[in-house]
Amino acid sequence: MEILHDPAFTVVRVPEGPSGMAWLRAHVARFSEGEDHRRRRGLAVRLLEEIDPASLRRPGHPVAALASALGLPPTVSADVELAAAHYQPHDGTTPEADAAVARLVSACGGAWSEDTAARIGLLVQACAATRAYIAGAETPVPATRRVAPSGEEILVSLRDAPFGAGRHACPGEAHARAIADGATVFRRLHHADEPLLLPNAWDVASAAVLVQEGFAAVGTTSLGVAATHGKPDAAGATRRETLALARSLVELSVPISVDVEAGFGANPAELARELSAIGVAGVNLEDGRGTDLESVAVQCALISAFKAAAPELFVNARVDTDWLSVRTSETTMRARAYADAGADGVFVPGLRAPDEIENLVRTLGEVPLNLLAELPFDRLRDLGVRRVSTGSLLFRSALTQAARTAVAYRTGQAIPEAMSYDDVEGARLRSRR
Ligand code: HEM
């Protein structure tokens, strides 16, 4: 560890580069020494001083909120990932990584300057290490390289100093901890003393009212979203509407989980990255296709593709065996297969038999089981269920109440109680971050 404090041991020096990765490495603090290092580190530290770590405590891609705080669109996270994979000189570069750096420079205003390099450098430094930290690594950066006075390149273990030490020590530790905390809030809610009661909204107003009522997280109902737009549910027809709703819901102060049906027939990696960049905490991914089920292999591949593209996204794999009343003998096998494919939770709507629930909880072990609110909450908790969703119930109740109110007026009956105009407006204002 003394090596990191010893000026005779330098960081790996990199050659000047006019563009791409070579330019980035040649202009950031990470690969500089002496006066260049002091000046470049100063730029990074000043940028960080302007960002309150608490503002980064939100779900989604580890660099999306940081990008927004640095005045960049959260969607730059895909290019940051490409650059991060080739940041270290020993990783070389690729035309794709070089092109990603060029796009990042453009997003920063187009100047190939040290200021621009400092902004991109922060995002790139934040990317892989924070992801590893979120995934639970105790030493997200296991080792770093230094050049000895003899010219030999050596590896220095960071086991006792996960954020480094000496003049190159990480200046983003508080920010990293806040990002990781925000990214894991939703997951932690599945492992708390009480199961997570997740109500499902269909628009901003319904979600805002639920946040105001104190629910710790909000999901969406695909039936509610589809029906609101006059479209069929579970037909892959609402990708645009679902993403537009997700963009609005992430402004609320609680984690948001989005029902993406079976993935809308989209490229799963693209959809997962987009949701994560928006700041969504989780998704529901179902294996029902019309009146039957997708094959286990294809569904597992879909789940794995989501997790590989956006590991921070909580993927709740829905098993539609009981819901569609088909192949109910496969429920346990499918649940286990989806968990093995990387699902963070398993959802079996329609499962009500207590002995089957207990068996499934046992089979899943640490992977939380999610059921619909069809048995009393306490009963589900005692059976070991970790998440209880209301599904489309709230949406259907709202429609029932709306129709009842209109009919009551038409038939001269008493009008059922309703929220006031100010209540609705107040919920909108108070439910935001
Ligand atoms: C858990 C996540 C993170 C870990 C474990 C981590 C760890 C480290 C380590 C070990 C170094 C020193 C490397 C060396 O001495 O060779 C470093 C440098 C750096 N980190 Fe982090 N980091 C994390 C997240 C972040 C974040 C979120 C930011 C920005 C907000 C950031 C910005 C930087 C910068 C700019 C440097 C270069 C400093 C210099 O060379 O003077 N890091 N980080």
C-alpha cells in the first residue's frame, strides 16, 4: 500500500492521442503525474464538489444520474460503458470505443479539451467500479497498476483500500456510495422485515396518490397502461406508451418497477439499457404468449439478456402457468429455471394454494416470491412471500368507481365520495423527488 504514496512509483503513462480512447487517457488525472495530474485532478474534484451525492441516490444505470448532474443526457450511459471497457491502456481500444468517445465529446459541447476529458473521465471511472460495488463486490477494483523505478509494471492489491490511496485515491467515494445505495433500494425492499406491498399504477396521477399514501415503491399494470391508451394488453402493443410513462414516473420519490409484458418484441438488451438509463428500478417480464407459454429456454435467454445488459435492473420473472391455467405442473420448474437464468424475483399470479406457495418459497430460497394480493397480507407474509402486488386491481376499481359515480348522478342516487381537486393537485406536487 505504501507504493501508492511513493512518488517514485508512477501510474502507467500513456502516449498523446489526437482522438478516441488514446486522447481520453492522455488527458485525465487517472493516467497523469506531476503538474498535469494536479491540474486535471483539480478539474475533476471541482466538478464533483458541485454535485450533492444525495442527488445521485436513485435507481437505474450507475452513471445515468451522474451524467444528468454533469449536464449530459442520461442516455450517454451506453457510450460511457463502451469507453469504460477500454479505459485501461492494457485493454487496448476498438473502433467502437473510439467512436463512443467522439460521441461523448460531442455531447459535452464538442471541445477536445481537458475540461471535457474531466467530465468524461468521471463518468468512465464511475461506471464499472460502481457496477461491481452494486453487485456486492467488497473490492470493486481488486488491483491497480504502477510503474516501479526500474521500469517494471507491477500490480498493487487494493484489498485494504478499495477506493485507493495517495495522490490518485478516488475522489468520488461519497458519490459512489450514494449511487450504489440508490441502485439497491428496491432490491433491499424485498429482503426487509415485512414483505414489499407494491401497488400498481397506470398513469402519473394514480402513482402520485400511491406515493402520497406512503407506499415505498410503485409498479405499473400493463392492463391499465394498455387500456388507458385503447390498446390490448399482453400484445406487445404499448412499448412507446410504457416508456413514456416510465420517464414520467421516475420523477416520483420512490423506486418504480415497470411491467414490460414479454419485452414488446424489442431487442431485450436495448430495452433493458433504455429502462435503466431512464432510472427505472425493476421490470416484470412474463412468459405468457397469448393463451400459451414461451419455451423455458427462450424465456431464460430473454431474462439473461436483460440482466447482462442492465445488471442493476431488478428482473421479476412472471410465471404464467397458473394465470393462464396451462402446464401448472411446470410452475416450480419454470420458477427455478428463471431464477437460475438471473431473475432477481419470481412472480406467479394466480397461485393461491398455501402448500404450493410454501413449497415454491422453499425451492426459491433467497430469490423472493411475488404473488398477487389474493390472500390476506399477513397470511402471505407467514407463508414466506416477499412481495405482494395489486396487479390490475386498483385500475379496475377506479373504473368501477367512475362508472358508479356517473350512473349515480344519472339515476339521482347519492354520489360516492371522491378526492377533491386540491387533493389530486397536492399529490402531484408532493410525490416528486
Ligand atoms: C464503488 C465505486 C468506486 C470504486 C471502488 C472506485 C475506486 C477507485 C480507485 C481504487 C481509484 C484509484 C486508482 C489508482 O490509484 O490507480 C479511483 C480513482 C478515481 N475515481 Fe473512483 N471508484 C469508484 C467510483 C467512482 C465514482 C462514482 C467516481 C466519480 C463520481 C470516481 C472517480 C474517480 C476518479 C476521477 C479517479 C482518478 C483520480 C486520480 O487519478 O487522481 N470513482 N477510484
